[in-house]
Amino acid sequence: MNTCTTTFRPARPHRNPPRSRLGPPPSGAGRSPWGVRDSFSAGLGIFPLGIALGLLIMQAGLPWWLAPALSLAAFAGSLELLLVGMMATVTPLAAVALTVLVVNFRHVFYAFSFPLHLVRHPVAKAYAVYAMIDEAYAVNASLPEAERSAPRLLAMQIACETYWVGGGLVGVALGAALPAPVKGLEFALCALFTVLTLDAFRSRSELPSVLLAGAAAALALVLTPGLAMFTALLMFVGLLLVRHTLTTRRPAQETTDA
């Protein structure tokens, strides 16, 4: 009786699998394309807002070059939309400076957790601080710490600014081509903050902040109608500080009583 024996040899694993299946490249410089890819989700919101900025500048009768100038000098998104109205109404410089300080004061807290330590070059670090906008902070916060690097961070920030400047130029071109101004476009900034307010309503923990904002706006409209925006911002910041003080003291007292 004849028997046939077959020898099975295990397949050798590939030592060098394709790069596309390995995830982010291990080298720091090779992660720049991944930073551009990270910016795509933020760009969906940045580019349309840039178009709104360009259209608002043209409708306000301001020079077209103000769109790229503002985008480069004050890369802050919602603040630039606010500055267009203030410049069109010739708001005093002191009020403009204080408004910029109050609106962008939140960026001070971003620096505590933003990975600026990854950027070593002084010029690159200065740009990372300059381009530390809300969208860049949110995109970076969603990344695992092991996948963060200076090239990936800087590429994402440069891409976000490109979307903003490009959107502004597109808006300028559209504003110059349209035969008549678009009515209601000045509501773009108000609509943006309305959406953010509705998002805050979804969380019960942030409901007191929303109510405090409404109270500050109502009081500002009554007390200082001419500077309602600035007064409301100052009052809201003060109320938030009071709320923070009360909420931090309460757990401490409960711990002491226990």
C-alpha cells in the first residue's frame, strides 16, 4: 500500500508591508501630508466662513485687500467678521482693542494643553502660537498623543489658514461680480454664534452659562445700547468667573464637612 506524504510549509510573512497599511509614517517630516488630511474636516467650515468674510468686506464698501490683510494680521475667524462691522461704523480704536482682547482671551487657556513643546524652531513655534485657532485646537485634541508631531501640527495649521485666506479671496471675487449686494449676509456672524449657543443647550452642565450670557446681553442692551456687545462680553466674563468660583468652592466644602 502506497502512502503519499505532503509537507506543508508556513508562508513567510512579508518583512516590508506596504506603507499605506502601516498608518502614519514613523518619521516626523513624513507626517506633513497627514496634517493636511487632518485639516479637511475643519476646512469644510473655515472655507465658507472665509467666503462670507470677503462678501461682507465688499458689501461694507471697504477695500478688497482688507480680506487677505485681516486674514493674515488677525487670523481669528469670528473676530474678523466682527471687526468688519466695527471698521465700517468707525468704532473707536480703544473699543476695538478691548473687544479683541475679550473675544480672543480664550486662546490663553488653549496654550496650556496645546502641544507647543513639539515645535522646537523659534520661528515655527511663533507661527504655531499665531495660528492656534479654535479649529486647530479641536483637530489636535482628537489625535492620540503618540501620533502628534511638529510637522503634522504645522501642516494642519498652514492648511487651515490657506482655507481661510482662499475663502476670503473667493468672497471678494463673488462680491465684485454680483450686481447687487446680498441681503442678510451680515447675519453670518450672528448665525455662527447662534449655532454654538444651540450646541451648548444640548449639555445640561453648560445651561447656566447660556442663561448667564442671555442675562448679560439683556442688561447690556438696557444699560449701554451704544456699546452693548462690549458691555455684554465684559459682564459675561465676570459672571463666568463668579460661577467658576462658586462651583470650585462647593466640592471643597463638601469634602471638609465629610
